[in-house]
Amino acid sequence: MWHKQVYEARYWTSGVAPGSTPSGGDDPWTLIGPVLPGDTPAPLPTLPAGTYPEWDAEETYNAGDRVLFDLVPYEAKWWSQGTEPGTNVAGGSPWVLVIPVQ
């Protein structure tokens, strides 16, 4: 979501705001439509406690490590320590949300 509009990435991008045309390139974003009154974010998936270890700010994590943060599953994309899952950080989060298979 950006400026009350919903966008979908067409390919990997970094530093290009939705709705802007990058110089010398194709817009990496597709406009889906406006955020409608009453729209709410989809709930985050949760797993039972103990499915993965709880995230610990003091622990070092490597790519592929999985944790639970408030029962929400995340997987490390690269080495990290102290970066809370689900938090936006400059350069991108080292965590990706794990969508459980139903």
C-alpha cells in the first residue's frame, strides 16, 4: 500500500516508489486499486507454540533458520542478530513471513 493505493510488485525492486517511473526503466509496480473504506489487513498466520523456537534478540540467526515471534512464523533470509521479525528496516528485513501449508 502506498498513498492509499494498493500495488503489486512485477519483479524484485528496491528504492523505487510505487506510481513513479524509474529513469531508463520499466515501472516495477502494477496498480491494483484504491484502499477501500473498511479494508483491513489480512491476519498474520500463526502456529502453535513450540513449532519453531521463539525469536531471541541475543541469538544469531543464519539463512533458513525459522522462529516464532508472537506465534507468527518467520524464516531468516540472511545472517542477522537483534532485528525483530516483521519490522521494516533500511535495506530490507532479514526475515520473511512463512505461510503455513493448509
